[in-house]
Amino acid sequence: VASITKTKKVNQNSNLTKENESLTVAPRKKTQTEFLTKNDTIKMLRTFDTFNISLLDQSLFAPNSNVTGGGIPGISHIVNVGFPKCGSTSLYSFFQGAYGVNASKHQICGAKEGVCGICMKKAVNKNLPPLTTCGNHTKSINQMDYDKPKCVFPQMSYLQEIYDDDPTVTFIMPFRPVKDWVKSIANWRNIRERLTKCSLPGLPRGRGGKDNELVYWYGRHVQNIRQFVENHPGMSLVEFSIYNPLAGEYLESVFPDKLVKAKYWGQFNQNKHKQKIQHNQHRNNNKQNVQHNQHRNKG
């Protein structure tokens, strides 16, 4: 089945007013996932301080092996709603193999659009549809979140706007063992420090320094995505583990588009491994050449 791109134009009730011969856009009302009252924040902070990880539903930390939602996976946009450090680079490599330049590269939606998350934030604030504005030419958006210098996680803040723009959108959510994910967040440059300075849905400013705070955030996000798709049956949600050796075969089986092939999964890591081997061989050859020249000069 060939891939079909289908987007829905949104009625942009921007409440435009003319003032000093210029147009200004009325401020956008915050969505439910963005808006937190003072009492909400206090309640959330208490939850962080008192909850027990073992009491959290463990199904929130493992992928559902079945595609959920009533839509057809890949019929329109494919959007990664997972976390950073959870396979976004491998996902880009996979969909690049299938769709070439129509797969967003890391956090970039295009030369004109720039960083996906920042572009979407600007679009939503202007009451513009985020996918049409920032990635209408892009089949797969492989990483939307951006944590520097302005924190924005569209997969948490703009779910409704993404759905309104494309009601048949496919959400894809890669998983990895949550302890490994926390360790990766802790060891990758200063991403953990940057997250603690953000104020994100489910992760108030100043939180994220403790492992259990990140685990709680992870689990609640998975829960929110699953509930959102359940409430919007025209969508699809594809979940999978990046540690699954048959991840490529699984993705090929759930996407009816013949362009999506199992062989594209893991190419990034394989190429990286080959480059490392080639680098080591080149270094060893240079070392042998130096030793040979030194020996010849002594002779």
C-alpha cells in the first residue's frame, strides 16, 4: 500500500485586529496539558516526594506489542512522541531509509522551519497548525523536543493541536528499560541539568535531579499518550523496544507502506560500528608505518 499524505486544514480563528496598520494575533489559551494552577503544582510536588516506584503500573515501562487506535499506521504523518535518548537517532536512520529527505533529521524539520519544537511552539502561539506549518513536506518527525535554550516538548504540550492538524497521524513511541534511560539521561552531556531547569508537563522546574522523579515522569507520559490515542480513534500508536533484535521486522510488519523495510533498522549503529573499526584499522596502519620508517631510518 503506497503511503498517502493527508492533512487537515484547521480553521484559524485568530481574532485578528488591525491596529496601527498591523495585524496582531490574540494570545492562545493554554491547553489542559500545559496549564498548571498553583494547587496543581503543589499536589504534583507532593506526589514526587511521596510516591513509590514499585506502586507504579509496570505496564507503563514496556511497549504494547499491539498497535492501538483505529487508524492505519503511516497513512499520513508519523510523529515520534517518545523521550530524548530513547532511539530518536535510530528512528531517523530507519525512516530516512524509507522516505529519504522526507524524514526529519534529529530535531530539525527543514532548512526553513529549523528546530521542530521551536517552530511548533511559534506556530501554536499564532494559532497555526503545527504539522502543516513545520513539517507538511515531512513524512516522519523523529524528534520534536528541544531543551535548550527554551524548553519545549510538543509530545506533551501540543497533542491536541497535532491531532487537530492531522486526525490520522501515527504516534510512534520507542521504549528502552527505564533504568537504562535514566542512566543515559544522567551521562549524556548535561541534558539532566537542562531538564531540571525546564518547566514541563509532569516535570516542574527543579525536578528531575532524582532518579525516581524521572521514572515517574516517564511513566505518566506513557500513560497520557495511550489515553490520548484511546480518546481519538482515528489515530494510531506504534510502540516498540529499541532493544528488540527484531525491531526492524516488527516495524515493517505494522506499517503497510512497502517503502518501510526491516533492513533500515539499526543501520545508523551498524555504520557507526563500521566507522569505528575503520578508524582503528587506519590508526593501527599509521602506527605500523611509523615503526617501519623508524626502523628503516636506523638502518
